[in-house]
Amino acid sequence: MDQKTALHRFHHGAFLIIAGVPPKTEFGIDCSKFVIAEKFRGVKMIPPGPHFVYCASVGPFGDTAPRVGFMHCFREREIVIREWDAETEELRIRTKGDPEVEKQFIQENIREFDELLAPYDYDSLPKWHNLTTYVTAETVLNLSPSCGIIRTCADLLSCSNDDRPRGGGTCSQSTSPKSHKIDLLFDEDNLLPQLKPIPGTAPNFTKIPPRFCKEASPAEITSSFMDSIVALDKLMGSFSTQESLLAEIQFSFALFVAGCSTDGLAHWRKILAIICNTEEGIQKYKDFYRKFLLCVQYQLPHLPVEVMQPSSENTVYQDVRKLVANCILGKVRDVDHFKSYLSETMLWTFEDIFEEDPEDLPVIVECT
């Protein structure tokens, strides 16, 4: 980095000051991570925009605890101060002294802090920017947990004995692979205890509409199973703009990439299933799908290795194949580039996307 660029980034970037974090703790911001040294006191030259900051304690034998952090939309020249909570092993808002007086002191003496602050890793910025294009300060404020802390999964209330699943749902009555698939869409949540997050600890994600309700008629179930347009319309109706939906898609996935949030990945996965499985929706929201393709293109390479495998058991892979097929039928611009990108980077194939699933073919029954 030349001196002119460094000075510009120093004078226009934001600053994160942290205090009391033990040495050897893992520290990360966005797609970069460090091991905290004795003199480390934060990060400088942070570009304005949304960023995820986390710490993860390291045990005496080198084992690393789950990441605990926060998302913040930094403003130009903003100074953000966090301190280490030794009891919970996480960064919290500064509780000692007057934070405004402390910020004023740091701003006036920022040069003295320079050698204690690591520069933001600008080499990783394009990757992070591609994951958060639509995320705004309003997105961060509305979707972050009320407690301000984001963990790999929300803290859950204990489950009483009465609330434990007992089995015996429709899944146990399935008589064919296809009916078993439909039953799982109904009852997969009932296979687990109905645990609820402790209020204020879970991200404030929008409630995802089901593909169909349990009271749906057989015709409605079949229609919804073939095309999720009804669920997509309800999902679109939950947002003021299409960009706010894209922002939540990116926010939830960014929590997974930077914070290893299982809640974020699960929410992203539910939205993906609705958006991919509708041909009618592409005709209705074509401009949205053009933007969505670009978002997903940058997200998919960050999936865990086991979710990248091109197999019939990989539901993400199958949903993306369905998305490609529907976009080709809907003549969505850029779908060819999207398909080529995934073929090159992830070795996913799309030659047979219009072939019928054997389970969807008619079954010939001989009458005796």
C-alpha cells in the first residue's frame, strides 16, 4: 500500500478499539481473522459500511470456542469501542467511564494509537462487499438480536417434558418416497423439541411462510409442491421493497460466513427453497431474479464442503438446478453466466436439468 492510499484510508476509515481481550484469542472482522497479540488494541482504516466483528476464546490445548460477535454499520471516521467480558468471553459495549469522552480523547490522540491498531484487510474487501451489497444500516439495526450479540446459534429455553416430540405424526404413515417428501415438508419441525430462543438473543429474521398449510386440499398441496408462487407472494408481501428482501438474504448468509451462524444459514436455506422452486414467480418478479442470481453466485462458493457436493441428496444443489431451469424457461438475463460460473468454480452440472425426476413419472399399476 503506497503512502497516499494509506493516508486516505486512515483519514476516511473508521476505527474499532477493543480493550482487555486476552492474548492468543482469535479475532476476526468480515472474512479476515487474526490471533490477538499483547499490543493489539483494534482495527483502523475500516471502510464505511456493514462489518461483522467477532472473538473466539482459545483453550489451553488450542481448542477454539464458537465465535461470538456483532454486526455494525461503520460510518466514516467513526470510533467504536468494545471491551472484553471475561465472564461471558465476548466483546460488549464499553461500561467504564463516559464513552463519548473516551471517543473524543481517542480522536484527538489517534496517532498515538496507530501502532496498536491493525489495518483492515483490503484484499478481502471485494469478497465481503459482494456478500453485503444490499445490507444497510437499517438492515443491521432491524435484524440484529436485541441484545446486540450474535452467536453461532441463539440461546434456547429449556424444553419441558410435555413439549418433547412423541412421534406418531404423518411421517410414520408414509407409504411411498414421494409422500414421505411431502410429509417431511409438513412435519420436519415436529421431529425435534419445540425449543424457543431466549428473548432478545436470536436475529430478528422475517417469518418465512410455509409452502402450504396443513389444511390445504390435495390439489393445493400438489400445486404448491410443483410451484411455490403462493409462498413467494407471501414472502414478497412481508417486505417493503425487493431490495430489503435481498438485504435479509445477504445479512443471514453473512452471519454464517463470518460468524458461523447456524441460524443465519437455516434462514437463508428456507428462503432459497421458496425462491428457486417457482417458474411462475420468475415471470412475475423477473427483475428481482436478475439481482438474486448475482447474490447467490457470490454466496454459494462459501458453503461448507459437504453442501457443495453435486448429488441428489444435496437439497441446495437440487434447488439451484431448479432455479437455473426456471430462469432459462423464463428467459432471465445473465442465467447463462450464472450457470457457467457454477460449472467452473463448483463443478456443478446442468446438462440434464429438464429431465423428469423418476419419482415424478407416472406409475403403471397392473389390475388383477
